[in-house]
Amino acid sequence: MNIQYLGFEQILECRTYSFRVVETLKQDREYQLSVETRSLAASKFKFQDIPDLCFSMLKRDLAIETEDQIVPLRRRVSEADLKHYIEDHYPSKQKRS
């Protein structure tokens, strides 16, 4: 499986990131993951991290996809997704005693 980043589009208060998934013996699929700019500001999420977050979410979802549970072509990135990414990639520094 090959996941290709196609870019993003900014529409009003939302950014939509597009990806193409190419698999052997399957038709190519295009996915769009959208995130509200208001959520980014509220969580102080870095814009440069959004493609990585979307790629990681799509890759994880495709890894557990089954014939009965197909990954939707459109998905909204939640505030919980943003928070989880920040916790994983920017752990808080513990104060020394």
C-alpha cells in the first residue's frame, strides 16, 4: 500500500487534507481529512504537524480496515485527535525537585 499526500485546501474555517491510496489489485482511493482552524487555535496545534497527523490517522485506520468496516473517504479530525497527537509528540516536561 502506498499513501500519497496530495495537498490541502483552506475553505473558510476549515482545512482539508487530501491523500491518495494506491494498492495492488484494488482501485485507487482518495481520502479527505478536515480540521477546523478554530480547533487548531484552541489546542495551540502547529500547522506544520497537521499533514503528519492526518497521514498517521489514515495509515492506522487502513491497517485495521476490513471488508465489513471500510474506512470512510471523508473524515473530520477531532479535538481529541489533536490532543492525543500533542501528548504523543510533545510530552510535557516534568519539573525537577
